[in-house]
Amino acid sequence: MNILYFAWVREQIGLDQEQVEPPATVEDVHGLIAWLAGRSGGYASALADPARLRAAIDQRFVPLDAPIAGATEIAIFPPVTGG
């Protein structure tokens, strides 16, 4: 699956996207975030507080408890504000 990172999440991780194959035990977005956070310091820093993150699966906003089975693209980003 393709993971996209935006804003300060991208800056802290150092990537705008990557291909990953999470283990079968990772079933939802929250689990994916926890799994990614264990990869290195940049991931741990960017993903330390899931309450500060939002997600989209295949370009649809989803809650963090949304299942990831069958997803081809998951975006992780901070809350978006308008003005």
C-alpha cells in the first residue's frame, strides 16, 4: 500500500510517500500509525500523538479506527484548517 505524508508529518519523517506492507496484525489506521511509529526516530516523533493526526483511505476521510484491508493509498496528515 502507498502511504502519503503531508505538512509537518512529512517534514519530520523526511518522506512524502512510501510503499509499505504492514503485518497482518495491523488492521486499522490507528494500528498502522503505531506500527509506522516504531520504524525510526522521525516516525516516532511525527506519529507520537495520534490524536493530532487525520487520515484518508483512497482519498476519503476516515476515523483512525477505520479498517485498512484492501486500501491502496492511505494519507496521514495534521488537521486541516481553512481561512
